[in-house]
Amino acid sequence: MRNVRRYPAKTAMIYPDRNKEWNYKELNADVNRLANALVDDGFQKQGVVMIQLLNCPEFAFAYVAAQKVHGVCCPSSYRLSPGELAYNINDSQPLVLIFDASFKPTVLEAVSLSAHKPKRLVVVGGESDGDIISYSDYVKDKSVEEPPYACDYNIYDETTLLYTSGTTGRPKGVSLTSINEVLSAHDVMIHFPMSYKDTTMNTTPWFHRGGLHCAGPCTIFYAGATLVIMSKFSAATTLKFVARYKISFVIGVPTVLEELADEQERNSYDLATLKGIVTMGSPLERSACIRYQK
């Protein structure tokens, strides 16, 4: 909200798949539409919004909207089996489950297996059908004003519930609080370092710690920087986006760096704006580091 006030016209988010951009004022308006839809659905403090989505605008909206209404955003891996997802649903007890249309069979089977039934199933990229409502219908005609607050914020309020570190799929249910989010943003901003002047793209899924916080939605919106959304990794697309959007930081894993190096050697993209590539996961071999430096 500080950045909505400071930089309302500054680009906050770019989604090339839809050829669409949001400035901070527009981002906040779309977040508020979802937040008010949740309030109208009876969402209460510490309620849970589970999301099973590719990296996309709706993921970002849900992450911020849940915190606006004093709730918890629960990203779930889209690589889980129906049984594993059912475990997560039973454990987190979401009021609303937002999912990508391509995951519909898995989600419906998981809900059938789960003892807990979310009040609302919301599909992104699909049509309203029976008990499932499309995202566009869910937020249609909702207010863009700030949602009503039922209580004061606290730095120890739970804000995010993660079920994977990124390297494992075993359900964990790790709770993050508001202060965890803030300190995570500070940590990234200090160690990159990065600021509101930067544009970043995380090539990994946002449903894990590295995706969400390592120059993902958490850090970028806190810093007032610009986020480029990549739904599925492609080395060629990544390097094209670096040149097109003047990206300063790319985040991935060691295998991503290998593919980027291969692609750069083949086609030599303009990477003048790139300050760094940040990797997570397994260590990067020394030979790969030397090759990339060359």
C-alpha cells in the first residue's frame, strides 16, 4: 500500500501471455476486487485461500488479497496427486480454492477425497459450471475500494501457508507470519541488492519459498519494483524477455542456468540490463560457473 501511494503509475506487473501490464494503482484495484469477493463470501480473520495455479496475475491477486482481509494464502503445488492435494485441503481447511482450468480433474478428485469441502471453487481460464465459478464471474462487479477491516494487523499474524520447499512434494504445512514476509523481502533486497528501480522474473513456480519470496510477488511488491510473469520456463523466452523488458534479475535453479547459457551461446541476446542470475536448489558445478562467466 505504501507503493500504491508512492508509485501509482509505476509498472508493477507484466504478463506477456496476455500482453497485459498493471501499474500499482491497477494492481491494487484487481486485488481489492478479489478481497471484497472474499468478504462477501463470509471470509473471516485467519481464513484460508488455497491456490493451485501456474504463475499468473490471479496468483498475485490472491497472495495480496488474503493478507488484506487478515487471512492466509496457501499456495499448493500443481504437481501433487489428488490424494496429496486432499491431504493439504484437510489440513489447511480453505474457504476458497482457486485453481487453473488445466488442473480441474485433479482438483475435483481431491475435493471428493477430502473430508473438508471448500465453500467456493474458483477456476482461472475456465467457465462457470455447476459448483465451479469462473474467476471473472467471482470478482465481477466487486468494489475496487479497500475492503472493510474487522481487526488490526499484527506482525505475528499468519499470512502464508506453504506445503513444499520447492525441492520436495511432501506436505509440511509451514506457516509464515507477516514479519517473516517483511524480513524475507528485506533479505532479498539487501543481498541482491535490488530496489524499486529493478525488474525481475522468477522462472520457477511461485508455490514454494524461493518462487514467492526470491524476487517473486512478496519482495517485488514490497520494494515497488516490476515483476515479469513467466508461467512455464523457456530459455529462449527468458532471454528475449530480458531484452524486451530490461530485466535486471532472473531467478531459477542450476538447470535453468545451464539452459540459458546454451541458448545464449546459440543466439547471443542483448543482456545489457541483466545484473545477476540467482539460483536456488542444488549447487552449481564449478565448470558451469566458469562457462557462464565466459
